[in-house]
Amino acid sequence: MESVFVSNPLILLGFIVSLALCGFGLVKKTHFCVTVVSALIFVATATYALLKGAGLYEVGTVAAAFFAINLLPLWKKGGR
């Protein structure tokens, strides 16, 4: 069984853009709007991937990476 991510480049591109924006927001310390745009792109791409037949494990793996990257600033501050 072939992955939906491999067969549909729009899904892969959406997740890459979302993770890149998230990383850009952390490195450049931009305002909250970059994080919101990144989250909206992630939600839209995840919804599209699930509608196209992607497995929950595939989408969940990308979601775990996305949430871990978004939680890095809290870890650096010591949870404050």
C-alpha cells in the first residue's frame, strides 16, 4: 500500500511549508501571526490528507513533530 503523502505532492508541500513557517517563527522570533498562519496551513493540510485517505499514523507522526517544534520555546524558558 502506497502512502498518500508520496502520491500527492500537495499534501507533502503543505506540511513542509507549515513546518518551515513554524521554524522560521522560532528562529526569527516573529509575532504570533506567523505561528497562527503555520497552524492554519497545518490544519488545512491535515484535513485534506485525511479526506484523501491518509492513515492516522501518518498524519499523527507529522502532527507530533509540528507540536514538538511549537513547544520548543516553552522548553527553553523552563516552562514559564
